[in-house]
Amino acid sequence: MEQVWKFRRLCINVAEEYAFLFIPLLKFAVAYLTFSTINTQIGYVTKLDNMFILLALSLISAVLPNMVMIMLAALLLIVQSYGVHLFACVFVVLMLFLLYIFLQRFSEKYTLLLLITPLALHFGLSPMVAVGGGLLLGPAALLPICSGSLIYAIVSVVAQSAPVIHGVEAKEFTMVVTQLLDSMLAKTDAVLLLIILASVFLIVYALRRLSVSYAWQIALFCGALAFVVLLLTGGFFMETSMTVGKMFPGILASVLLGEILTFFCCGLEYRKTQRLQFEDDDYYYYVKAVPKVDGEYFLSDEQPEDIKEENAVLPEKTSAREYRRQTAGEDVQIQDLESKLEKAMQQIQE
């Protein structure tokens, strides 16, 4: 187990040190998949379906802020919709404008979710968005996730209506608008997915914040189970083509993603949990302390003499952690934690 936690610490250190490389690579991958998916789904403007253009747009998106990527994706979607029909372009512009009105306050923090969510839905990995978002993000991320589901529905409506309305004259706009609205209202799969994603996100987020042991694991598996139950229930009451069999790879991938996030983002040693109680003139305080773990926490006692000598002169932080490991469960550690908590409460009251 010691080697596992050391490997975790090594991965975290590498990610922090080379974040300036990993983040642009992630943005490049998301941008390229987004642009290529739009061209594949609609693709009536064939000049834009060019590898050089896609790579250039992806590189621009990788080095510039996230809002640039969103604007380029929206512009590409509008141009491709115009290639289908003028009123399809108007429909897309109006829908994107309405989404922008509701999302402008979240434009800086969760913009990437507007592209990751439609991609996950397109590849059948929607459970990963709900479970991963519930584990890592706050309730404010729910609106971009739902908006990303609506963007996926907009692209699907235009792609589905394109063979019917392409080439229709502008004066027959009634037929075009009727076709777009009928396609939009017939998207029961998108409506059901939006409800399921929002529900699973809230379930995972609520369970993850509980003060219980292994809260992240409980939230993860309850979220996956809730997705299956809601999918079966929605299929019973609504006409949908989604089945548990089709969504099973996405559910399995969400469980795997949740385990990875739990391992790297929630390294807690629940076996060392301590429950403390103290009081002052006005209140009783009940505190639950769960220590974090890393490679140094699990240093073995059977080490060469030269390593022990090096550990003896390590900074105070390391020796204190080693001291806590050796004296876990003793009264000395409890008194130390109580004194720190009392000092913190005094500072807060002052």
C-alpha cells in the first residue's frame, strides 16, 4: 500500500509541475473533437471540413481563453447550419443567444463543460459528466451541464432535419420552421437525459458532502445506480430509444472515472479517524478529524540506517507527520488537536 500512495503523490507532483503542458493539450483535444463532430453531424459546408482548418482552430483554442473555443464552436455551428438552410441558421442563433443570456455569469468558470457535455452525449458517455461533475464541482456547474445537453439537442435537430429542409426555398419558411419545431419536440431522449443528468449530479454531490466514511465511494456507486433506475423509470413513462444495454459502457466508464477521481482527489485514511469533543462557556464542539495520506505517511520502520538518519533531520512538517503516525490513538495526539481547535475557535471569536 505504501508504494500505491507514493505513486499517487508522484502523479500529483507531475501534474502540478507540467500543468502548463497538460491543460493546453486537453483543450486542444476537446476543441478538435468538438469541431470535427459538428462537421460530421451537419457538414453541408464542405470547405470547413478540412484537416488544416480543424487543426488551426484547435491550436488557437488551446492557447487562448476558453471563451474563444466556445465562440469558434458556435460560429462553426452557425455557418454549418446556414449551409443547411437560412431558417436553420436563424433557429440556431436564437437558441444560442438564449443560452448565452442564462450562462453569461458562468462564462469564466465552467465554460469547458458546454463542450464536454455534448461530446459525452454524442459518444454515449453521459454518465461520466454527471458522476464526475458531482464529485469535483459545485451546484453552479449544473446549469452548464444542462445547457450542454440542450446544445447537443440543437445539433441533433439540425442534423436530423437537414435532409428534409436542405434546398427548400426561403418562401416556404413555414414548412422549415414546422420541421425544426417537430424535431425539437420529438427529442424525448434529450429531455430524459437532461433530467437524469441533473438528478444524478445532485445525488452524487449531496452524498459526497456527507460526513461519513468513504463518502466519495458511496456517492459514486449510488450515482451509477440512480442513473440505471432513472433510465428504466423514464423508459417506462416516455418513448425513448435509450436502454440500459446501450448506456452500460457509459455507466461502467463513469464508475471507473469516479474511482480514479476518488484515488487522486480524496486520499483519506479513514482507519485513523478521530472524534473530538470540547467546550467553552457558550458551546459544545464535536469534531471529526480524518487525516490525509501520501507517500511519507506510510514510511516503513524497517529502513536502512542512512535513511533513518536523513529522516531525523527532515523539516518539522515531516517529523510531525511521522510522530502522529507513531502515536496514533494516544492521548498526546488528542490533546494536541484539542488545543489547536481551541486556539482556532478563540481566534474566530476575537
